Amino acid sequence: MSRELILQAVISGLLMGLIYALVAVGLTLIFGLMEIVNFAHGEFLMLAMFTAFWFWALGGLDPMLSLPFVAILLALAGILAHFGIIRRLLKAPMLAQVCGTFGLGVALRAGAQFLWTPDFRTITNPLIAGRVHLPVVLRGALVVRHAHRNGSGPPGNRPGSPGGSGDGDSDRAHVRVGLGDRT
């Protein structure tokens, strides 16, 4: 396995972890402000993603450009959920809150599967796509880079050696954004 592939996997894992952290911050914010455990939080994120996708599929609007419209539509969906279900649960016991929001999440997920099927969907030619060059800033990567420059790196990766590029591309990590892209 090459270093670039390992670095790609590490960065992809970090990006996925940041998405999970964003969802966790949202859950914490909802619980801290409203004092309700919202188990439908992830399904609202799913609705936002489907809304952005359908803006692209039906109207040709890129997901980055559809963000304001998606935010407005999901705010309206949140207001409907609040006045339809959550407002009644605010003074209820914690178990009723958990069951109510869990049921809302199940209903949203089942509705999405019924309407749009659980197939993978992709967006072709989005505004933000392609290769992203990141400078290597990780401490361990700096040590490897230093060893590489001093000629003590792996033989195939030394500049001027067989299999080595010698063009300075080893100074940065290559990260592909998108499904199935590898370098």
C-alpha cells in the first residue's frame, strides 16, 4: 500500500469524523437549548441532502448554490415538526420524548425510502470537485518528508531513483474528492 493511499484513507476518515462531530454538535445544541433528545436529527440531515440532490436533478442547481433554499425548506420542516410533535413532548417525561422523536425519525426514513428508494445517488460535475492539494502538516509526515529529502526514505520514493518521481510531488498529499477516486 502506498503512502498516498494511506494518507487518502486517513484524510477521508478525518472528514467523515468531522461530519459525525457536526451531527453530534447539533444534537448537543438541541438538547442544551430545548432540553429534548431529538432522535430524528439525522433524518433531517438526510432530508437536507435529498433536497439538495433534487434541486440539482430537477432544476440543475448545484448543491452549493441551493444551500439557502435548502436551509429555508428545512427550517419550515423543523417548524412543522416542532408544532406538530415536539411542542407536545417538551413537558413530557424523557421516555416519551425519546419515543416521540425516534418515531418521527423512523417515519421520515421510511417516507424517504418509499418516495426515493434506498439507491445511491451522485451529482455529476459539482462546483466543488476534483483534486485538492494539501501541504503535509502532520508531524509524522514531516519526519517522513525530512527522511525522504535526506535520502533515507524508501528506495522507490527517492528523487532520481527508479520509481521515484523527483518532481517534488512527494512534498504534498494528493487527495481525491468524490466516490471511488484514488491516486
